[in-house]
Amino acid sequence: MASISLSGVTKRFGPVTAVDDLQLDVQDGEFFVLLGPSGAGKTTTLRLVAGIERPDEGRVLMNGEDITDMPPAQRDCAFVFQQYSLYPHLTVFDNIAFPLRSPMRRTPPAEIKQRVERVAQTLHIENKLHRKATALSGGEMQRVAIGRALVREPRVFLMDEPLSSLDAQLREELRVELKRLQRQSGATVLYVTHDQVEATTLADRIAILEHGRIQQVGTPLQVYEDPQSLHVAQRLGAPAINVLPAEWFEGSGPPRATHVAIRPEDVAVGAGNGPSHFDVIECSLVKHLVVAERSGVEVRAHTRMDQALHPGAPVRLSFPPDRCLFFDASGQRLPV
Ligand SMILES: Nc1ncnc2c1ncn2[C@@H]1O[C@H](COP(=O)(O)OP(=O)(O)O)[C@@H](O)[C@H]1O
Ligand SMILES: [Mg+2]
């Protein structure tokens, strides 16, 4: 396996800067996730690592070796594309076996059979091995595409939203399976997604990507608990972090704060009326979630409840100052 580094990498397409002075270090054996919305530069980053794109500026390193000018085939990356790309005239077996039969590898047939069958079992397509790729559903085709990467032992796995075309149940199953496989094999994985649940469950470390720039890197918990900007704070967490008017906190936070944010699970919920009560809008016992409102501001609180609170009922919410995050007008986190 291998480590990967991008050093000052920039990639432009005409007037668009898809990747902007990117600094990234993925360690050997790490499951590293880039999380960002559509257009953030995720796919371009993977293509730069694979060698399908060449950077306008900066260097790409693998195990410390400069591979910026190395052709894709020599880099030995297994790429799972967002849009599955199978050989339609081949069977599922032959699609998965394809990389093992390349002239560079020449794997013995018995070993090919064993490895293809193992991967097919993992992906629950063992009974589809003799079908033509065209006779599969979209979800099955994507599993074959994942299988074609997993059957190899490359230096690095590059995965471009590989689960996004699957239905919810299969996505969850394969997510757990991918993580288990990576743990067992110690593979280096660079995985990109716009789905925060995928990102936080899979990642050893996560990078928040926006407009081709990395906003923050850390373990999922570090990024969740200690976001350096309001934008990053809003990227993780469902329901999203509450953003409250700074006037509610006058005297208790940094004077320059214009936004105060607090996670739903940190809001304290008490019964009853009072000068600073909120009105319940919605209450879900199953999800332990209260949505309440005061002066047009909605607040979500995640809490264990003994009984449902009725819409319109008053509820007292408080915001422990040590759980509040303070941000300036530009969205940068302020020290307390
Ligand atoms: N081959 C290309 N030609 C022109 N623009 C491109 C090309 N590839 C990507 N882009 C642009 O670069 C930006 C980043 O794209 P991409 O890396 O695909 O983002 P993501 O995968 O995060 O959705 C987008 O604005 C996209 O339109
Ligand atoms: Mg993409």
C-alpha cells in the first residue's frame, strides 16, 4: 500500500478553478474521505491522483516519490467511478476478473476464480456471475464496478461516490462491508462523497472540500466538535447545528460574535413557561427531537423526552455557554 500527498495542486478548466492550491496528505493504510457538495472538485482531485488529469501547478506524491509525470497505468490505483463503466459484452465474472488478466498481472486461472468468487460473495452478486453485465440492475452494475476494484491489490483505492446510485439498504450494507474490508486489508482508500453519514462512518480522517479548497481536516469527531468556521460546522450533523442571533448571548460570548451556534443535543430542554420560552412547532418522541420557535428563530433540540410536547405548547430552551460556538461576520470561529 502507499501514502499519497498533493502539494500545492491546482487544476483549471478554462475560467473554472476546479482544484485550488490543494494540500493533502493521506497516510498509508488510511481511509480518507473528501466531503463536499457537487462541483467542489472531488472527482478532479481523484483524477489528479490517478493521473487521468495533470495539474497546472503543484506535485503529486506517492510514498514520497514524485509521480506527477507518471502515466496512470504505472501508478497502480484502482478507481471506482461514480458512473459504473462495465464491459457490456462480458459476463459479471469476466468483468470482475478483467484487471487480474491484464498483461501486467497475469494471475493463474484458479486464483482468479477464487478471488472473483470471494469478492462476489462480499457484494452479494455470487449468483449473478454468469450473467451478461447488460442483464443487471443499476445497483448490481455498480456492485460489479466496485468488485472490479476490490479484486485487485492496488497501491491505492480511489472511490468516487461509489454508493450513491444504490438504494438505502444496500448502501448501508456495503458501507459497513467496505469499511470491514479496508480494516482487514490495511488498504489506503481515498473516498469522495457528498453524504455526511457516509463520510463520518467510513473515515479515519475527513477533509471538508469547498470550491476546490480544503476547509478543514481531522477525524470526524474533531471536525464535528471543533469546527473552525460556521460553514464547516453546518456540514456535519443532522439535524444541522442551530445558528442563533448573537443578541441572545450579549455579555456571554466574544464581543465580535455575530453568529452563535449550538448542536441540537447540547440544547437543554425544560418544561414550562417563562420570560424566554419557545413555542413547540413539532415533537418527535421516536427521534427525541423538538422543534421550537421564538421571534421567528427555529431551534432544534435533541433530547430524551418522557412525553410528547404538543405543538403550540411552551417549552424552555437554554443554551449552556460552554457548548456554544461563536463566529465572526465572515464565519470564522472566535476563541472564547
Ligand atoms: N473536464 C472538464 N471541463 C470543464 N470543467 C470541468 C471539467 N471537469 C470538472 N470541471 C468543473 O470543475 C469543477 C469541479 O468539478 P468536479 O471535480 O467534477 O466536482 P465534484 O466531483 O465535487 O462534483 C466544476 O465546476 C466542474 O464543472
Ligand atoms: Mg464528482
